Amino acid sequence: MNIFVFEGIVWDKLEDIILIKQYWRRNVGVIKKKKLLFIVLKKRSLVIKWFLCFLFFSLCFHFLTDISHCDSFSFDDNDSDSMFFQEIPSVVTPSRMEQKPWHSPSTVTVIPEDKIRKWGVRSVADLLRHVGGVNVRQYGITHLVAPRGGIDNIYIFNVLVLLDGIPVNDPILGKFDLGPDFPIEMVKKVEVVRGPGSSLYGANAYSGIINLVTREPGDISGSRFDSQFGPDGHMKFTFETGKSELDDGWLLGGRFFETDGREQHVINDNDAYQDGDFWGKYSKGKVDFFLKSSNMKQGRSYGAGVDNMTDYVTDDSLLFNAKYNFFDTPEASLTARLYSNSINGTYPDLMPWERVPFDTRKTGASLQMTKLLPSEQTLIAGLEWADVSGEWRDISGKQTSHESAFYIQDEISSLKDWTFTIGGRLDYDSIFGSTASPRFSAIHALDSKKSLRVSAGRAYRKPTYSEQFIHADIGQAYGLPLRAEGNSDLEPEFVTSYELGFEHRASDELMYSLVVYHNIQSNHITLIPHMSPTEIVVVPANLGSSTGQGVELDVTAKASSKVSFNLNYTYQDLYDDETKDTLHYVPKHQGNINLEYDFSEKLTSSVLFHVESSREGDFADNLTGFYTIDARFEVEIEKGTSISLSGYNLLDRDYFETSLYPMPGRTILTELSIRF
């Protein structure tokens, strides 16, 4: 039962818990201080156990595959029987260099543009629901995404979101929403790294990294126009055009999206909004420029029974990124970046009739060198700088911080059948000081089709401005004023992760992988209520730890020239170390079957099946398990023109991803696409 017990007071009133949960990240059974020394000893024993397990499985697979007849093995991406795998795009995010997913030192999934379109997903969050090991939770148009669990608050993120490699999490709440207000239409591919990534990317790459890679001028020839319509005033128009020649080119795109929302009697209905986006790219020789702007008008976040858009909030953002390649050869490259990301507008207060202005800005620069050494080593090193600011009525004035970092990684492939990746990053933040994030990975090529990988790494989530500097009256509880106060002495949350993975390209049309992981999470930022005769003050503190482990199975296959599918299953178990309570919103079992069937060259279809087991919600409620079925059919009526019909939750299931907020029922959308 998820309640607060403090000085004899049981916090079981729904309205009191709602007030607290709007601002802070944790609610646990019984809050008390604890010693964390045993975690250090636990880490050492786990390292030894995982290393012995790796050696054992490595030897077993070595004998089973009878490698004694061969001198050396490595993955051959150009085998004549691997044409199916040639269609799988390379990834950049795990190592900051281009490589196939099975060469990556981390667990990574890449979803290319053709699958994004064929699956008919409405947002990046929709897409990530069908990726193994990723939890998605919807609250209106707000979507929380976390690889390997760890979602228990509607505001705080523990995953780093990148847009073409640029961090876009906002500093006040630490989040970046991946719902329909972000135009998935501009995305070329999505790279999802599961597990810690702070060794190369620093803060907030805690449970993983989501890199949204957008199209380049060379990826589009001519123009395209898409229009989509559906119930509840749903309409969306997208236009993109571009031209390229050799290393020069340009691209322009835009989207307008509007919906009236649904079921306005539903509590916390905030899924009505208008959204306008514009993006552009320009490439000239060694220089690349990228610009994205967004203007979003969202309906009320609280209350019910009135017109959503009469009490709206706004969100305006502008992202600029400039990249210069000093040189780029197969042996070495040197790249510099300069970027600026700003978000401003109004944010919903606890009362539905108030709108609170906010403004966040991050300006940064980076320099990265990649060098191929003669001894079959690839060395990557980089420097980063950033100035961050955030201003919100409920935090104590305008807050600023300065960030700097140095990272280095060495990939060593000179040893027989082995590839080692060793690296780390040192971050400095002007508010809470320095943080080190190391990583180690070893890949053993059992033969040209099989590999075994062991990895270990450390990552962190830094405190947000709201956790450090908030100062707000947030209502009343038990007849006393309820106030939230920040804690400027907060330290980052940490996770140490160990992984063991096996990859097998079993045939030219079948690949599967199995990953086992164990996470040790410490220094949790936890809400502590302080009672007095006149008021209740809630203050965050670094208390508590948790443990997580899981298994991830992924199978990708092409059954015939017309049928292909992806199947994934995830088992995850995350619990508080002291109370042994399962963390909120973490289903122990979830799975997907993503099936594609091409009736002909002009008629294609897909069916997506998603299932989750029961999990614990916010208010001592148990959210029951559920399953959904989505489908899409697309027909090309003439060259360059197609019509599609997409259905979501086709069985009209009643289910919840968030306490008190029912998910949409059956929804049918139609779309017209023109290429010219």
C-alpha cells in the first residue's frame, strides 16, 4: 500500500497525495534513513559473479560451436547470406560512431523510417511502446518513457533524449515529452539505448538514451504532403520538401496538428491541443545547420466538464544546431558543434484557472575527435561546455548553472575474437560538483554469426531545478498549509548496471538476442514531509536505494518475401531495497508482436499486438494488465499517391497506464499521402 507515514499521520487521502505527487518524485511505504554501506560490498560481489558467469558461458559456447577449426572469428556484415541484415540501419548513439547494432557495446534497438511509417504510429511514444524493455505511460498528451522501468512520477525523466545528438531535456523538470506534440514526421530513425549512457553523454542518461535522428537533405527528393483526419476534431497536415547535390543541400518541413480531445468529463483531461512545427536543414560543404521551432497550445490539465481549450497553456521552443567538420576521413575525424535550445511559455499550476510562466535555456558547444589507430583501436575523445538557465514562478528566482565535461573511449579489436570498449566521462556542474561515469564492455565473437557480450557501467540523474529550488504553497492537508521547499544540497541519483547479452544471426532471415541485466540504484531523491503545529513542509532528500533486474528477448525475422515480424518479451523486477515494495508503474511482464504483411507492392499492412501485466499505481491501486491491437493498411492508388487506414485499440479495451486516467478507446484515422 503506497502511503506516507510520518509522526503517526497516515497520508491516505487522495487529494493530499495528489498535491504532493504533482511536485515530487518518490512515494514510498515508510520513510526512514538507512545505511548504504552494504551496497558497496554488494557491488564487489556482483562484479565477481558476473565476470565468472561470463567466462563460464563463453567457454560453453566456445565448445558448442566447435571453433577449433578456425583461427579467428568476427562479424562479417557483407556475407552473401546476410542481405536481410543489410537493411538494418547502423547506429551512432552507443559509441558516438557509426556501427551495426550487433557491434555495439550497449543494448540498442534501431527503428528505421520505413517501419515508423508502416506501423502507423502517431508519436515517438507510440513507437517506443513496441520496443522491448521500454516502459511508456500516458497522462493526457504527456508521455513518460523509461527503458527498464523506473517511472513513478508524471514529471521527472530518468532517460536522456537527444535530437540529432543534441540533449533536449529541460532543466526545470528534467523532461522532454515524446507525445504527439513532437513531430514524428521529421524523424528518419530512432535509436534506443537501454542501460546507462553517462560515460559518453553525462547527466540523465540514467536508464537509457533515446536519439531522434532527423532526415538529411539527401534523404528526400522532391516534396511530400500528408493529411490525416480522425474523430474528436483530429486533423494533421505535414509538408516537406528538399533538394541535394553532392555535399550541398537544403530541407524544409512543417506540420499543423489539432484535436479537440476526448471525453471531457474524464478527470485530468488535457489531450486537447493545437501544435505548429517548423524545421529546416542546410548543408554546404563542411557546414551543417539545423533549426526547429514549435508552438503548442494545450488544453487544461486539471478539472473536468468544461471546454478544454478555454483554459490553455502554451509551450514555445526553438532549437538551433550548427556543425562543422574540420576533416572526416576513414582514419580520423574532428567535428565541432554549437547549439542553443530554449523553451518558454506557461505551465499549469495546481489550480486549473492559473497559468504559470516559465523559461528555460541551454546553450552549448562540443568538440569531438575520432582516430583509428594502427593497432586496430578506435579512440574517441571529446569536450563539452554548456550554460543552463531556468526561471519559473515556483522556484526561487532565475537559476543558472555551468556545465563542462571531458569523455574518452577506446575500442580495442586487436585481440583474437574479442572487442573491448573502455571509457568514461568526467562532468562538472557548478551546483553540485564533479561526477565520474565509467563503462566497460567486452564482446566475444563465437563465430561469424554469434557473439557474447558482458558490460558494466555507471550513470546518474542530476537534480532538477524544481527539486533544488522550488518554493511554493501547494494547498492544504489535514487543515494545515502544505508547502514545498527545494533542497540545494541534493546530490545526483546513481545507477550501476551489469549486463550479459547473447546475439545470434541464425540465418540470412532470422536474428535473435537475449540480455540479462542487474541494476543497483542509490541516492534516490525522496520526498520527506516535516510536520509542525502550523504547517506541513515537504522537502526532497537523498535517501533510499532500489534494485532492478530483468531479461529481454528480441527476435527479428523475415518469414517470406511478404511476411516479416519482430517479437520481443521483457521481464523486469524493480523494488525498494528497504521495504521490498515494487516500484510504481513497472509491469513484471510485457511483450510485443509487430507483424508486417505485404499483399502486393501496392497494398501493405501491419498488425501490432502489445501486452502488459498488472502493476502498482500511485494511489494504493493495482492497475490491471491489458493488451491492445493496432493495425494499418496502406494502398498506393497511383505512383506517388497513397491512402491509409489506421486503427488503434481495435478491440476497444478499457485500461489505464496512469492512475485515474483511462486510455483512449477504439480510434480510426485516415491519411492521404502525396509524393511529387
